[in-house]
Amino acid sequence: MISTASLSDKAQITDITARAGVFSQEEIDSVPVMFDEYLEYGTEGDGYNFLVYREGEQVLGYAIFGYRDLTEGVYDLYWIAVDPNARRKGVGRALVTACEEAVRDLGGRMLIAETSGTAEYASTREFYVRTGYVNEATIKDFYKPGDDLKIFVKRV
Amino acid sequence: MISTASLSDKAQITDITARAGVFSQEEIDSVPVMFDEYLEYGTEGDGYNFLVYREGEQVLGYAIFGYRDLTEGVYDLYWIAVDPNARRKGVGRALVTACEEAVRDLGGRMLIAETSGTAEYASTREFYVRTGYVNEATIKDFYKPGDDLKIFVKRV
């Protein structure tokens, strides 16, 4: 059900991002760019890794993670997006688990998920806590005044 | 004395990095790559900005800073390197101040300096504290086991 993404998933990935309701226009626009880099360079070096959750031909969600430069074994969990019509089916949790397994397979030892401290992202923060991440650091007013950076960490 | 870097500074910048004694080989190797990007794209978008401190023809130190994606007005102070033969002349402090002025001119409101928690970087951390940065966050074992990430922040 979960596998690495391929070219044919691009349209559905882009569509889910736009419909997820939590991403800024800048973030939405960045997804096809990251996806093209992923297709061109694969998982080598400091590229992006896309995993998709499929039910038949339909993509229900996807995750992006990637190696953090200058570290030994740290990976960023950039984000997880689930189709709003496929919520409460465990898609997000399954994607997190798959990312963690992929990171372990790559010799990684830590995942980092950075998110916002605003009310809008409360369910995202709760999701990370439920899946075993700890809010180890906060930078006030990082994204913009009133919008803190919350760094969630899980050691795998 | 401080100005934006130009092509003719590249060799001295590379040389100072190698001789500074605090950078890993990976970091040393990354400097010419960042410098070429800086020359090609300038300070637009999410590029690197290089400032150099010159005395006549000689470069005594340099600083790299750059806009942090997805933020309003946050800039990373990637690093400051000073020629070991030019220490205790205020070169580092002058470069930090110049970066802060440049960031303000670009409409920025915050600088972030990430460094290591190891004994080797004690003088770097003391330097940031002396120049008004606050260690607002720490991620244990980030760079590698026993080597924490220290995030220093200054609001300008």
C-alpha cells in the first residue's frame, strides 16, 4: 500500500497538497519542484524522498523526508499530506511509520518534524505527539510574528 | 572595509575556511559551491550572501548569510570565518554587525546562527553570546551522538 512515488503520482500529489487546507501557496508551489528533483536525483545525497499511500490507483496521501546536511543520520520529515476525503483511516500514521522504517534502512537515527505553533496547526502537532514525537525546541515568532517554530524530534 | 564579495575573493575565502581550524571537510568543500551559487544568483531568492572584510587586497574574514525559506524576514547566519592570523582585531564582530545591517536593509527581523554544543565550538558559542545572540533552542545529539545542535537567535 505504501511505496516510493513514481512519475504517474505527480498529479495526485499536487492535487492533495492543494486540497489539504493547511499549506501556504508557497508550500503548494514547492511540491512539484521537489517532486521533479526527487525523480531526477532519487534518494541519493541530500534529495527529497516521496512515499505514497495508494488504494488501487488512487493516492490517499504522501510523505516527504530527506537527509539533513552536515549530520550523521538525521532526516527531516518535511511533511505528510492526506486527502481530506481519506481522513481517519490511519493513512498519516502509516506514512509516518513507513518514513521511520525507510530512515532506519538508510542508517538514520533521528527524524525531525518542524511545524507551526499556531492554532491552525494544533491537529498537526497532536498528530506528531500521538506518533511519538517530542517538541524539543521552540523558536518564538519564527515563521512570522505570532507564529512560532516547533521542532518535534523522534529517535528511531 | 566590509563589502559584498566578488569573484576575485574566492581563492582567499576558500583558503581562510581551510585554515580556520573549526570546519569539517564537508563544510570546507561546500564553500566554493555556495560561492559559485552566490556569484550566479546574487542575493535574490533563497541564495547565499557573502560579505568580506578586507584590509587592502587581503581578505581577513568573511560571513555567509541567507534568507530562510517559508519565513517572513528570518535569515540564517551560516557562518563567520576569520583568518587565524587576524584574530582579536574585531573582524568577526564587524562581520556580524554588517550581516545584521544587511538583513535589516532586506526587511529582515531575525538572524539565526546554528552551531555545535561540543567543547571545540565553545569559543564560537561565546562569540555569539557576546554579540547579542541567545541560545533559544537545543537538539541533543543532532550532528552526531554527543554533538548537540545549539540554535542562537538575535532579533534585529
